[in-house]
Amino acid sequence: MSDTQTPSGTDTANGSKAMRLFVAVDLAPDVRDALAEAVAPLRKDFPKARWVPPQNWHMTLKFLGSVPPELSDRVSAAVAEVAAAAEPFETHLRDLGGFPNERRGRVLWAGLWDPEGHLAALASALDDALEPEFEIDDREFTAHLTIARFDPLVPLGPMLASIEVPQASFVVDRLVLYRSHLRRPAPYYESLYGYRLGSRNRD
């Protein structure tokens, strides 16, 4: 695919549509599978929750929303710039938690260990690189991925205490630009490009 094409490979002169894009870090496949096994008992306890399919588990660093085709190259160049300026690092799953809190949870999440702030730094760098076309997210960054959503809110604390979160470490060595296709029962996330940390190479 040439660098002059949009990420989806469509010709902008032919009326291509805007794409819902986000930049994320992937879990290592073995870590994702171990987490899915660990939280399986919660699926039985909360069958009416909206459970995010494990293949959709990503740690989002920057949600771009609907991106017009004419900005696709700008986005790709910005993500490549941020990736090239960073170095690979290790992390692991830290814990499970709930938003807004564990007593009355609307979201079940898994946190990632990031004591040196590598993930937060990547999120901040993406904000800076993509301004002014995309608004900076002024919410405090938390390194997490969403596992399930609840409506109405549910008490999560007692359940979470019984779950042993897998602690295997993995290396974060690239950023991924995803396109979100809204479908039911769950969206489909299409990986457009991977950007290696510490390199200007793109997958």
C-alpha cells in the first residue's frame, strides 16, 4: 500500500467515507487468553452485562472518532512520529477495577502496570502530535482496557477479590492504528497499520 493512499486503500476522489479511528496498544495473545480465562467466572455472575469480546481488548491511547479521508495521511504520519520517538518497554496486567468505583460499577476494567509512565507519555505525545485537528483529551489518563459494561450499575468489589489476575509480562513494541466498524453484537476492529516503537518502519 502506498503512502499516498488512505489507510483503507480507497481513492478520496471517489467519495470515500470518513473512518472511525483510534490508536491503541495490543495485549500479547497469551496474556489476553489468560485474562479471558481468569474473568470467565464473572461472566456467569453477570450474564446480562455487555462483555467486550477478548479479540477487542486493546488499551486505547487516543480515540480520534470520525476522521475524514483527507486527514488519513496526517494521522498516519503523526502516529509514526510518536512511535519513532519512543522505545519498547515491558508491562503486565496489574489488577481489575470498576468505574466509577467498585461499589457501584458501570465498567469493569483491567489495569496495566506502568510505574514509569510510558503509556501515559505515549498518550500525551499523540495528543500533541495530532493537535489542532483533534482535541486533546483533558481527562486524567489511566492505563486500562475495558472488559465489560453494566446497566444498571453493579457491586463489583466482592467478585473482583476472588479473581487472580495473570501477571505474565509482555513487551509493548508498537502502536496500532485501528478502524472501528460499528456492528452488532460487537464492533469489529480492523488493524490498519502497526508502528514499531523506536523505528520509522511501519507494518
